[in-house]
Amino acid sequence: MSEGLLLVISGPSGAGKGTLCRALCQRCPQISLSVSATTRPPRSGEVHGREYFFLSRDDFEERVKAGGFLEWATYLGNYYGTPREPVQKMLAQGRDVVLEIDVQGGLQVRKSYPSAVLIFILPPDWQTLKQRLLGRGTEDELAVEERLGVALGELDVITQYDYLVINDNLSTAVDTVACIITAEKCRTVRNKLPADWKNP
Ligand code: 5GP
């Protein structure tokens, strides 16, 4: 059985990554979404083990020391990281895995998993990003400004990603990501020629 595809989805907070990843997993049942760990406090409605594993800073740092994260980063003062074991297990079982992580994490994955596919998601324009962040009401205005500041910095690394997808319309963006996955799976480097083609 061949290893699953490791997919990284990054982009500014408010780009719609979370919604896109959930819709992608519904559309493609062979894909699993990795659940990250974070030290940020849960937002209303978020459940431990579903949106994130909510950890104390001490607990997170212990796990970093023990090599428990495939990648990890600090975002606006909080730690975020991808638990290593579940991802490795799913890939070994041939399942595709999506990591919804920031660009610092994405670039770490690029180094440790050169075969990973990195996709950057952007809303159609800056104004839309601002409106989406304000509209979802999960952050106060100061936090929105901070997230917009981080977003500007993140744009610098777009060229180190493999693909850019504009999330103007959710279903079109999901279609596009599904097409990228299909194309990536057809790459010759990911495919072995069946034995009977070698000795016809
Ligand atoms: P939020 O606080 O809005 O849930 O997430 C803030 C940022 O952290 C987002 O850009 C999100 O993609 C990123 N993030 C979430 N989980 C991880 C992770 O495991 N690793 C890294 N590096 N970033 C993450």
C-alpha cells in the first residue's frame, strides 16, 4: 500500500481555511484532518480533541522536548503544533492527511516531508479578509488588527508554497483543492509501474 498524501493548507486567519478543510474532508472521505494542539484558550463552542487539543504551556513544552510534534510554532503569543504520531499512523495506513497550519509550520513540514504538498489560501482581496475576520466575531478589534498584521507577513512566503487558491467561492475552492490532490497523485514520482508492465 502506498503512503498517503500529506497536504498543508495555510493562509491568513480569515481566509476560510477551516471551512474549506472541513468541506474537503466531507467531499473526499480518504482525507483526514489533523487535530492540532494549542495553548490558546478555547473559543466558545470549541471542544477539546475536536477543534484543538487545548494544553497548558508546560504540557506543550514537555511535548516539544519529547519530539511529540511534527512541527510547531508560536502565533500571537500562543503555541500551536501538529501531534506527530497520529499523522504518521494515518499516512502509513495510506490515508491522506490535511494540516491546517500557519506558514512557519508549513515551511518546517516542507523540510521534514519534501513530498508534502503546500497550498496557500487567500480571500479575493484585503477588504474581504478584514470583513470576514470582523464578521466572525471571534476576536475583538485589536486581535483582528494583530491577525491582519500577521497576514501581511505571511504573504512573503507564498512563492515557497506549491499552489495558490483564491477562496472567493467555497465550493469552487474545494473543487480546485480536490483537483490538485488528484493531479498530485498522478505524479510519476508517486507511482510505481505495475510489475506486468516491466515484463509483458
Ligand atoms: P486560530 O487561533 O485562529 O485557531 O489559529 C491561528 C493560526 O494558527 C492559524 O493560522 C492556524 O492555521 C494556525 N495553526 C493552527 N494549528 C496549527 C499547528 O498545529 N501548527 C501551526 N504551525 N499553526 C497552526
